[in-house]
Amino acid sequence: MPSKSTPHRHIYRGNSLREIAFPLGGIGTGTISLGGRGDLRDWEIFNHPGKGFHLPFTFFLGYFEITHGEGFARVLESRIPPPYSGSSGLPTGRVPGLPRLRSNTFRGEYPFAWLHFHDDHLPVQLSLEAFNPFVPMDVESSSLPVALFRWKVRNPTEHAISATIALCLLNPIGLTGHELPGSRYHQQLGRNLNTWQEENALHGIFMTGEKPQPSDPHYGDMTLMTDWPHVSFRLRWERAGWWDDAQNFWDDFVQSKGRLSSDPQASLSPDHQSDVATLALHAHLAPKSSVELPFLIAWRFPNLVNYWNSEPEVQRKYIGNHYATRFNSSWAAARHTFENLADLEKATRAFHHALYRSTLPPCVLDAVGANLSILRSPTVLHTADGRMNAFEGCGDRGGCCPMNCTHVWNYAMSAAFLFPSLERSVRLTDFCHNTRPDGHMAFRTLLPLSQTLWQFKPAADGQMGTILRAYREWTQSGDRQFLQTVWPGVQRALEFAWQPDSWDADQDGVMEGEQHNTYDIEFYGPNPLCSILYLGALRAAEEMAKALGLHEKATEYRQRYEQGSTRLVELLWNGEFFRQIVAPTNSSAFQQASSHRFPLEAEPLHQFGAGCLSDQLLGQWMAHIVGLGYLLPPEIVKKAIETVFRYNWKPDLSQHASVQRCYALNDEAGLLLCTWPYGKRPRYPFPYADEVWTGIEYQVAGHLIYEGKIEEGLAIVRGVRNRYDGERRNPWNEFECGHHYARALSSWGLLLALSGIRYSAPTNTLEILPRWPADPFRCLFTAGTAWGTVNLDKKGVLEVEVLWGSFELAGLRLPPTFGPTTTASLQKQPVPVTYQEAMLYLRPALHLKAGDKFRIEASSGSS
């Protein structure tokens, strides 16, 4: 049972700092990562991923001196851990030989990171807070190309102390992020310029470069800014050979006691060379006092081009970044952030508190919060046309598996509930651009959008799941125009299944044809993954047709769904789980798969047959989330998901044999994608069958919770997050086929399942039926155009507080405690309510807005 409310606190220290890279940046802007030791790493702001890409001579440093006492200069990172081997030792661009701090701890609750440093030699106590604005529903505020760093310096002594915090930053204009780690001089560098700028209370260093042309992909600028009044700076270090420039800077920094000899004369760097600039903030601390010193890094690299496709219609074509259409320079973006920082930070902290002060289990908050960073990673693009587009994940230097892959993004739920307008933009791409006249949906998007569509067979699971997601977007927004716009594509995409030689050519509600799917192969014959998604699509289309007044279509879809639901159980249910019937086919794809290597093979390769597939109930999980109810008999669904856990969950993988990609190993726990409890494993099962994917682990965990198997679901969540412990893997980078893999955004479903919160904009109803028995129960909620918190206790008091936005509320479905005698009030003023069929109705409906507190009390006698 849950304990009393305990704030989520996961502290990383020692070896658990090794893999930490905490992404800082906005949606579609790229990121700079804060390492576990306080180092800046993985500069991924140059329009593509850059794992391991480090800007040479870029680091925070400090100087601290008790009045008339000894001074201490330190790089503000904890000490570099071993190993120290390399052809020339550690890279000199990271100045590993300069003194650092003894140790630190790291706490991350996205989008905030807090580091506390420890060093007995220093006369001060040091901590760092880093973040970027993250405001659900507010895409613009959450898409700023900035990283904020706030150093807190505390003087615990009885003496006055002078303190300096500085940031050294290489002007990177001209770099692509593909350069070798540790290298400093590059052919594309040169004629870079650092200038000092002041504007009202803001001042800083603006970095440009003359070598890249305005149309070049690596053209752009960067800004280092502060609003702290007491500063000094150097626009460039000495231009000298060997390590003389770094030596000169360090000596000057120490001898001047941190006060830099500011040189206002800007000059272009020589060809093939750039300059390091330094901004220093100074403070005088009285005894027992403290101060906070802010730094902001902003960037603008506007020329995103398609580097990932080989199709000549789109290859190397301009796509652009949305943030660059808002700001004409990084200085403008930095200025906007500082001028609006009070409101941006207030809203960001409100979201953080609403999420992390929830009474949900800490492992769930960890999984939900950490994976929100995927939305800010290079996986997700916010292109110049204002739409969201996304890879599946990221390689070290390029996006992986472009673009908007429907079957992978089926699992992702976070953006739909936090930034629903972005998800709607992808549905417009799916149904108004990628769906051909015959209903064949291109399950990857070619950018920039043009008349050319991706040439490949459709994905059965992706196409059906995307119909469910269209229903999700409509129920979140209630936007009838959106529904009318996507409906023709939805209808064509669904009925494509009925065409000759398609997935359900005999129109019995079960898919039998060749079904390309998320395992990058084709399933042949009836299987639960694709067919249950198909059932969900039929139900979603039925509801959308009803809303549009297309009652004949709604009836047709309902009949097909009912027929398919019965038929699927008859065909595939073995008493414990749903199997696959492998059906040979005469299709060319089958002929190739079955004969090019094994001409005598009786069945196609890469099937699962009698196996127990972990995501066999993906469609049912999605149906639960969007409020469509059970697609199959409830007792069968419950039995099937319990069986998945029983057979596929492995608390210890040390005896598991796999030659495939490895995302969990040794004594780690994991959910295998498929097992064969009764044998009959195919000679060559589908690729990835022996792997462990976090996105499917969260999907199964969430579904277990929906079916009341809470401890089993939480066991999976704990197993995943124990693997991402900072020592073995980065807690803010769950990977599959690439870093920051989109499928892991299924973790948002954990919050939805445990909280039992669901809002329907078309009916203006809010369900709050918690499955997590905390008392009090407190959780974040989202309602399409608003978000806030719900607080519920077992005495029968519910408070809904709106923290951002506004929404209409006409009815509530609540636990049985709230019965016919329930009372309600808004801002302490009574609100009329009626009770009918386990629903509370508000007459008239309320318009709830930020700052409102709506209170409901179950009066004595309610049941």
C-alpha cells in the first residue's frame, strides 16, 4: 500500500553520475546536455544529434576568496573519474588537469536538474540549478532555444567572501557536430566574431561567423547572456600555439582573482580557428548569506535540411526550424526568455510540482518525468511550417528511422496529453497528406511535404493505430473542424483493409493478409497485434462517424467490429493468450521470405505462431486510454495480460540467451518481446523477439494496471528504471533503435492508468477513478486545453485546481463515495449538481480557468 505523500527524490552520486546527460533545450530546438559531474556535453543544437560531441574549452569555473585570505580557483565540475587511458591521455580541450571539486550529487526531475557540490577546501557551498521552460499546452513557451543555469553560492562562514562564477564558451559557428571529439581546429571554422552587447539590464556575448553562408546548414549564431549587474568578460583568449592560450587565460583568471580584463575590441578569428569567450559574474557575500548567479545560453541554427532521405525530391531540401521563424537571432531568443522569465518559470514550476508532488509511486513519476525529455531531444522536430515531425530515435550523429513512423509512435502518449496541438498537426500530415486516394497510408513522411510520398507498403499496425490516435486527438480537443478535416482520410485508411489482397479482404473483422508491422517484417495470417488494433480502429471510426452524423457508416463499422471481436477469439485464443495462425500466401513478399534462403520452408520466415507476444494487446491498451472500453470480452483480456506478465517478465536475465540487440542483460530484469511457453518456437522467429524494449514494457505495465494488476505493473516499471540508474545507462535517454527512442513515451500511460483520469472535450466530462489507493490521492490532470491537479481523500472531498488554461466541465464520473447527495462549490460559491447513472452533472456547465478551485464533497448519506 502507498505511504503518506513523499516528494519524489532520486539522488545520483558516485558511479551513478557516469552516464548522466540531462537534455536542456526546447521542443524542436536541439539540446545541450548537463553531465552528471556538472560538465556540458552532447552539443546537439546543430540540426542533428551529436552524442559525445564536446565544445573544446567550454566549462564553468569559479574563484572564491575570504577577505584578506587565500583564494581558490576551480573548474566547477566534480573530479573526472577513470579510466584515463587514451593515445594522448584525456582530450586537452576538456582541460582535465585543472583542479576540480571533490564530489557532487545530482537530482533530476525533468525539466529541472539540481547539483550539489562538496569540497572541504572551498570556503563556500555551491549548487547549480539548470532547466528550460516546460509548460504543457503552451508550445511556444516550451520551444525556446535556451538552457538556463543558476548557480547558488552560500557563505557559511563568519567572514565576508568574494565570489566569481564564469562560463568559458567556444564560438562554434561553422561546426557541424560531426567533428572528432577533442579537436579544436576545423576547415569549416574561421572568421568567427564575438561581440559584447548590452540592452537594458541584459548583457552578454553574441557569437557569429562569417564563413558559413546564410543558406548553409551550419549557419547560425549563439548567445551567452546574464541579467546579473556585476560582470567582467573576455571576448577571446590569447591566440597562441600549443596550450599557451589556455595557460594565459588560467593564469590571468587566478592572478586577477576572477576579474577578467575585459577587451571590448571585437575581431574576427583567423581562418580554421575560433575563439573562446568568457563571461564572469561577481558577488560579495556577507557572513551567512547566499546569492544566485544566472547564465543563459541561447542559439539559432535555422537551416534544418533533409540529410536523412535519399529520394531526390527531398534530399538536402530546406525544412527549417519553427523557433527560427520566431526569433531573428539567438540574442532575441535570450532577451525574450529573460523578459518573460518570471512567468515562464512560474508555470514551469507549477507543472513540476503538479507532477512530482503527486502521490503516485516514485518509480512511475521517475519513468513519466524522465521520458518527457524525449520531446526536447533531436528525436522531435518542430519544423518551420509549425508542425511536429519526428524520428523514431537518434543515432550518434543522425536521426534514426525517419519520419513520423506510425507504428512506433502508436505507443507514444506524452505529447498527445501535454502538447495536443502538436499531435493534431501530425494527424493532419497522416490523413491529409500521407493517405493516398485508395487509403494506402505512407507510414513514414518525406520532408519537406510535397506531392512525393514514401514508396513502401503500408504498415497494418501503424495505419490502424493512427485511426485510434485521430480519435484521441478529437476527444482531447473537441475540435469539430479538425474531425471534419481528417475524416475523409480516416475513412479511406480504414476501408483500405477491405480491398482485394489487403488485410481483411473477406471483411470478417480479422486481418489475415500480409501485415507489415513494427517488427520491420510482415506477419502472415491472423495475429492479435494487428487485428486488435483493427478492432480499435473500427470502434474509433464508429464514434467519429456518429459525431459527424454518418449513422450508416457508424452501423457498418459497429457490425464489422462485433463480427471481428467474436471471430478473433474463436481463431486465436488458446485459453491463456492470443497466438498467431501462420498462413502461407502467394504474395511476392512471402515468396521472397520463404524461398530465397530456404526453398523447402513450409511457412514464411519471421513469424511467432504459438508464441506469447508481449504487445498482443496494444490495441486494447490504446482503447482503454481513449475511453473506448473493452474490445474483447473483459475476462479474456485480463487473462491474456496476466499471462504476458507470467511468461515474458524475467526478473533476472542472466540465463537468457539472445544474439540480437541487447538492451538488458546479466542480472537485470526485463520483459521479453515474445516467449514460447509450450515450445514450437519457429526456427527463425521475427527479428527482435528476444529483445527488451522499454516502450513495450511501459505499455504492458500500464495495461496490467488498467486490469487491476498493480503490483505486477509496478514490478516492470521498477525493473526498467533500475536499468537506467546513471551508472549503466543515462536515466534521461531510454534507447531502442537509437537514443531518446519515441516508443518510451508510452510511459505517460502509467499516469493515466493509475490515476483513472480521462477528459472528453466533446462531452465536457471528466473521469477521476483512481486505481492507486493513496490517501490522499493527488495527481496532475490534463483536459485538452488546461491542466492542474486533483486532490481526493477517502472522506469524500475532491478538489480540482486549474493551474493553466481553461476548459468546460459539464459532468464528472467519480468513485462510489460521491452519490446523490454530493455538493459542489466553485471559489466557495455553491454549484448546482444532479446525480444520474453514476454521473454528476453540472447545470449549467462550468467554465474553469487558471486559478479556479472546484470542490466536491460527498455529504453524509452518499453511497
